[in-house]
Amino acid sequence: MATVIYKNAYFEVNGTSLSDHVESLTFNYASEMQDETAMGDDTRIRKGGLKTWSLDLNFHQDFGAADVDGKFFALVGTTACYEWRPQNICSTVINPRFSGIGVVESYAPQGGSVGSLLDAPVSIQSASDVARATAAT
């Protein structure tokens, strides 16, 4: 089994790579659980419902027009196309490419303590299905 040191992930928004600004990226994928428990059951019975995904990212801030602030300030509450991979190399069976349309739930363009690196956390919620591809790109 191959293991990966998470140190060079790929991330893009609307076709622009911001990989060189990403400090952390977490991809969350889940199913809403529905309760099918009925009278006479002694245990909760669950069924998987609609799927959901989200991205939690932390960027090293850059106020350039094509960089972090230039992209995310205008995207809060709106949709955009996203693509991400565990490694910043072509997609393969061991480096799947994920993509989807998401809506920016929150963006914190400024915050920190004196002497710290200015970071910008972003939360993206699903606005479409997420695709997983392993074909080489």
C-alpha cells in the first residue's frame, strides 16, 4: 500500500491554480443519514441519504488580483468551479482528481496576531455532485 506525505497538494478555482498559497486543504465527503426507525425496533435504523461535500482551506494571504483575495472576496455566496488533487502532479489511480461546483460559505481575508503570517481561511460547500477521476491529465 502506497502512503503519501501531504506536502504538495493541487488546488484551483475557475481554472486558476492557487496551490502555491495553500497551507492546508481538507476535503469532507459525507452522506446525510436518514432515520428509518419504526415502532417495534430496538435499535436506530439508518439509511444513507443525499451526499454532501465541502472544502476547508487555509491560504497564505495574497491581495493580488489573480491571487487569494482577488479570487475569493467576490465569490462569497456565489458558485465557482474547483479542482483538487492530493499531489501537484497529473491524476492517476494513486493521485485522483476531484472536481465540483461549490459555493463559498465564508472567507476571512484578514486576521492574526502581531508578527504572524497573514492567513485567509475559506470554507466551500457543495453546489453540485463531486467528480472523482483517475485518468491521466
